[in-house]
Amino acid sequence: MFRADKGLAFILQYENVAWYEEGKVRILDRRIYPLETKYVECKTHIEVSKALADMVTQSGGPYIAVNMGMVLAVYEAKNLPKDEYIEFIKKAAHTLCYSRPTTVANMIKAVERCYRTALEAAENRENAVQVVFKAAIDEANKKYQRYEKVAKYLYEKVPKEGTIMTQCFGETVIGMLMRLCKENDNNVKVICAETRPYFQGARLTASVIRDMGIDVTVITDNMPGYVMKLKNVDLFTSAADAITMDGHVVNKIGTFQMALAAHYWGIPYFTTGIPNKEHQDISSVKIEERDGEFVTQAMGVKTTMEGVKGFYPSFDITPPKLISGIVTDKGIYSPYNLNKYYE
Amino acid sequence: MFRADKGLAFILQYENVAWYEEGKVRILDRRIYPLETKYVECKTHIEVSKALADMVTQSGGPYIAVNMGMVLAVYEAKNLPKDEYIEFIKKAAHTLCYSRPTTVANMIKAVERCYRTALEAAENRENAVQVVFKAAIDEANKKYQRYEKVAKYLYEKVPKEGTIMTQCFGETVIGMLMRLCKENDNNVKVICAETRPYFQGARLTASVIRDMGIDVTVITDNMPGYVMKLKNVDLFTSAADAITMDGHVVNKIGTFQMALAAHYWGIPYFTTGIPNKEHQDISSVKIEERDGEFVTQAMGVKTTMEGVKGFYPSFDITPPKLISGIVTDKGIYSPYNLNKYYE
């Protein structure tokens, strides 16, 4: 079976993202990696959905997990009569896609092939699990290959021996970008904002880059604005949880103020991702708020006095005027003309 | 003995900042408060200097500690011949003032009275310790009363039931400001950025505010830019480690990007503090870099993979164009006309 994850860092390998095996889905717990390498084991697609809501995996992880969740749903429903099976699959797809409010549109797109395959198997369920599993891998490959294309366009903007700043976890694009740097003997330096409260930048992005043998430095989230100038950053890049057709980027909290600082210093900010047709403009995006308690701790240690509240909006919105380009699998687009992507 | 710290939060009381007693100086360890209430005990002024370099206390803390350190130096030198005593005191003052490169100018100013008093006691050392201790308290009172004046000018800019955003630990000004809010029955809300890597905002500012019975919420350092708009913040305020005469503010890393975001949204940013004549312009300020290892941990827990570097500039520089006003003990000044303060 062709695998597009060859040669990437440990946590970008499918087995270490989300993986169906013998009636279970295991998901690498990205909340604790690389301090611990542990998997959350899900025995039902409901548990997969809960793991997604609990952010066991994030960034590109949920898009593989949702399909492995579909495989599991097929396994769960294997002995149901046809009508009930169809009903079960429909419900499961809905449950999985709606695990997190902000990413629903992308999840629906990601699950499509497995969902269709699962429904097609309603008549003959003998190899349903294998067939849907194959669809899940195909879909993951498609996604990875698509992001490889994105990374190639972004790589063209990376100067020789340049310095890149990242926000949160750019996932496959970061892995592919680093692979391109290695292949081209381009000794880039990468500066990663740590990305509180979950430290995805420090734990995931920096670890992936280090894993691939590239010079990487972590800074805290109050530093990017100052450090991007001080360390002559050539470009700032992030992925996106949603790119609206009117050019707004919805991404991990902190992206906005980094983009603002980049704009102030004249450093380009490139968002990687595919514009979301489902969001014709920013008004249809719901910004998720999570439990404020997570903000008043760090790595499990309480940071303030009892009685102090926490507030935790997961994402923020960066307006098109702060974005230099949306880097897609078809090239770089102006945030002001994203319809062109679909022409 | 008059005490200007009456009615302020626990950690603003002199005994809980830095305190000389029986041949020792104890300094509240602000690096761990409020999770633990522990004091670092110094038996020599060198140990006081080391504690300052290690950031056992910070913000306004060092300016009380430096004088308590001078009391200790007088105690240490009590039996030396006059010439050696003078030499010892001079050296001690130098050691204490140069504990941290960025704050040297302010430290020299802060230690002046105790230093002079200590030298004046060279002839008659009988009550030298008590006399210099009295000078240390007088100096602390003077500082606190000065900051009470600053807080009064800042308070005039706080709308009824308004929302204030803070950065790092505004110390006495924050305490005094909160006291004024209480006295005026003004139910303000305060949002504190947590201030990585030491979490002074979460641990100190938020705790002081909570201690004084005011509504307070902590956010992580990637949130201010977005949250200040979302939560209709009325003003952003910070103290300053240095205010140069050409209107630049040197303060805890993160201040710059918060000021930039406030400017973007049209929210005023008020810096509290006294302009530093010693810095005619920003070129004379040395920005301290600290051990990068501190950035790759949080509350003592490692946040990334072995081999990932950390970078830790303690401060950043905010240019005058992003500052709405410098709030001093004599009123609010434009950052573009700070000479007026000294007229």
C-alpha cells in the first residue's frame, strides 16, 4: 500500500497519528508528547469523538482520526440489519464531524470518502472494514500529498539559510517543508512560538523539526513580535483551522498578534491551507471557547491563586490585510481573491 | 514608624518583599508565590545580589531589596576600620546595583539615600544598622507614596465598571490602583496576561488583585491581541523597567506586541513609571538575555524534546508611537515630550 508519510517525523506517521486495528482506534496523545509517548485507545466511534473534543490530537490529526473513527463505526455496526447499519453510519459520521465546533466544515469534507464507502458497503458487509480502512489510508495519502504541494509553494519563499517563524503546529506542511529543506541542503533556522496553553509549538512543531535534524529554537508566546525583528525572521507561517472565502484566517489563538507584528516589521506572513467554500465570509465561523481552567495551569501545574478566573478562546481571526498570501496546493493566492482557487 | 504599605495585598507589604532582621535579609520568592510562600534568606549582601540576579524578586521588589542589602552590608562591615568600612560599603552598593544589567540606572537611584546614610555612619557605627534600616523604610515609603500618586493619575482614565488589561506585574501601582477602585466603589474587571516564562502576571498580578477582592481573569500570552477587542478592554497598562527620555519603554517581553495590538484596536496604552534621565535615548539600554533553558520549561516541567533550543530576551522595546501616555507621579506625559517631567 502506497504511503505518503515516508521519511517524515515520528508523529507524522499514520500509525502515530490515529490508527484502526482489530476493533479499536488508537490516537497518539499529542497533549503530552514528546514528554510521554502514549496512545488513547477508543473502542467506539463515540470515544473517538470524545478524544477529538478533548484535543487528544489536533491540527491535521483529527482528519485522519475521523476516518479511522469511521472504520471503527463500520466495525461496530457490522452485524446490524441494512437499514439500521445505514442509520448508524450516518449518525456516526455526524458525531465525529461535530466533535469540535470550529472544524465541522473541514471534518465533513475529510470524512466524505470513508462515509460514502461505508454506505456503499451496506449491502455486502463482508470486507467492509478493510474497504473503509483502505479508503481512510487513501484519504490520508491524498491529504499528505496535497500538503506536500503546499509545502513546495511555501518552500519557494524560503531564502537560502533563512529563518522561519511558526505558530502552533503546522503539521504535515511543516514536515514536508523540512524534508524539502533537507533535500535542498538549505540550512534554515526555525523559531517556534510555544503556543500556550497546550504548548503545541514547543511540544509538537519543535519536536518534529528537531526529529528531522534541523536547527530549532522555542520562544514563549510573548516574544514573537520582538524576536521576529531581532533575529531577522524571513517569513512567518502558520496553518489554519479555517480560511474563509473573504480572506480571513481562523487559527490557533496568537496567530492574529503574530501576523500583526509581522506586518508591522514588513515580514511576510503566509498561511498554508485550502480556502473553505463553506465559509463565504467570517460571519459563519463560530469561535470555540474552551474551559478557562486550562489557562490557569501549565503542564498540569497551577499558575495562580484560587479564585482567579481563566478565559480560553481557542482561536483568533486574522484579517486579510495582515496576510501576505494563502499558500495552497495550487499555488499562492491573495487573501483578497480566493475565488480564483476554485476557478 | 509610618508605613505606606498599609491595606495593600500580602506580597506588597514590606515584610513580604524584602526585610532585614538580625544580620539577615529575607526576600519573598516571587518565582513560586502564590503556590508556595517561601523566603530566600541571605546572610551577605553578595547573596542578596545573587538573589536579585536569580530573579527571586522582581518589578519593584529589587528596589526595596537593594536597600535591605545595604543594611546588611553595614551589618557585615560593622567591625571594620573606617577606611575599610567605606571601601566595603562602596563595593557593596556597586555589587547590589549591578545585579541585573537592565536596571542598573534605577538601582543606583534607589540605593542613594541608604548609601549616603551608610557612609555618614562611617565615623560612628553604634546605631549604623538601625539608622540605615530607617533610611530603607523611608525610601520604601517614598517609593510607595510616589506610586500612589501615579495610580491616582492612572485611575482617572479608568471608566466606571471598566475593563483593564495588564502585562507582567505592575506591583505597587496595581495595588494602589485596586485600592482606589475599592475606595470609589468602581467594580472594574482586570484581565492579566500570564507573562511567560515566569508567569508573573498569573502568579503575582492576578493574585494581588484577587487578594484585594477584585474580579480578575488570566489569559495566556498569545491571547491579549484578540481578547482586548473581544472583551472591550478600556485600557492596557504596564509598568516599565526603563523609560528613556526619547519615549521608548523597556519592559517585560511581550509589552511591545500588546502595545501594538492595543494601537491597532484604538485602545489606549498607559505606561506607569518615572522617565529615566540616565537614558537620553534607547541606544544606551542593554537588553538582558537570560538562560534559554528557562523557555523550554513551564512551572518546572520540560515542554519540548531534548535538543530543541530556547531563547530568552527578558525585555522588549515599545516605541513612543505605540504609547498613549507615560503616567508619572506628576501627571500624564506624552512619550514625545518627557523633558517636561523634569522642568
